[in-house]
Amino acid sequence: MLFDTHVHLNADQFNEDLEETILRAQEAGVTEMVVVGFDRKTIESAIEIAESYEFIYAAIGWHPVDAIDMTEDDLIWIEKLASHPKVVALGEMGLDYHWEKSPHDTQKEVFRKQIRLAKKLKLPIIIHNREATQDIITILEEEDAAEVGGIMHCYSGSVEIAKKCIGMNFYISLGGPVTFKNAKKPKEVAEEIPLDKLLIETDCPYLAPHPYRGKRNEPAYVKLVAEQIAELKNVPYEDVVKATNVNARKLFNIR
């Protein structure tokens, strides 16, 4: 019953063995996953993959690194595609101050537009945050994003900020870094945040958990994330699997 809430099976790294990767995920106990598209190419392939597998869903949005490339036509296109029955969220969206391709003001404008679209469509949002926490929080508050809620994807911040996000109707999603020996913050979050507010993900092909760190990540490895959370919380593995699955299905409105 593992639910990987954030995969990029639409990445080029899976071109050669997509079916085998999905099969390995099923064998590891993954019963649902969401493929995330973040530009024209990856949005189209996310929906294509979701259409091909009953247990795979899609999220569509525009990545902040590429905000400078987004046009009004792209936003209209995303709104049209959002009515697809397999689309369960908008995103990933947000702010990324690590890479300097898109000016911060452009990123903020694109982020706000996508939040407003999500509220119009009544879909949850998936937040990408890199080195931009305070601006993310400010925009979520100003745009009343709590109305739709969503996911703080691959969360790496403090327990304090996590609790603030939960107060705004967001789930905290943990990925491979929670398994890293030196990842103090994700481990603290896993320990402190209640199970009914946690989700799990791989963000594959990126951020593979220990012992695969530095190699290509894949959905089967989400099991290692769940195992680490169970260990940190000192609860049965099955409890983590069940709670995170229930949380994801509730958020994405999957019956």
C-alpha cells in the first residue's frame, strides 16, 4: 500500500526501462504513485503514463526554475488539461533561488498565478522550495493557499516551519534525504510531525535513499523512506505505510 506521491517517471533516465521500473515498484509494495510534470514536455508524458496505468496519477504545473519560459498560453493549456480524470494536483510549483535562470519576481508571479488557478479548479498544489522558505510562506498566506492545501514536496526545513505549513492545510512529504546519516532536519521532522500529516515520496530519478545515494532513484525505493520513518518514530512499518497512503488518497481525492 505504499503511495509514492512524487515521481518523475517521465524523465529521460527512464526511457529505456520504464515498464521494468514500474514492475519493480509494484513488487516492492507500491500501489499508487503520482507522476509530476513541470513543463510542456513532461506534462504531456506525465498524463500519457497516467493513462497507461490504472494506479498511476498525474500532477501538472510549471517549475520555478523555468518560470521565465512560461506564457499565458501555457497557463491556459494547463487549465484545460487539469480536467483530465487522472490529474489530481497542480504542481510542482513554487520558488527556487538556487538556480538563477528565472528572476525571483518572475518566479513569484508564475507561482501566484498557479495558486489562483488551483483555487479556481479546487485542486491541491505541490510546492517546490529551494532556498526560498520565507517568500514561499508569505505567498501561500497572501494567496490563501490553505483553501486548497497540498504538499510541501521533499521537505528539508525545520520542524517549526513544518508546523506552520500544516497550519495552512499542507502535508509534509519526506523523501530519500531522511535516510541520509547527516540529514538532521528531515529526521527531526519525521520524529516530531504526526503521522496523519506526513507523506512519502522518492522524487525519482533524483535523491535516491541510502544505500543507493548518488545512483538513479526509482519508486521501489520509497519503501526505504517508509522504513526509516517507522524507525525514527518507533512505530510499526505497516502503520507508516497505511497512514501515508490514507493521507495521500484523501489529499488527491482518490477513492
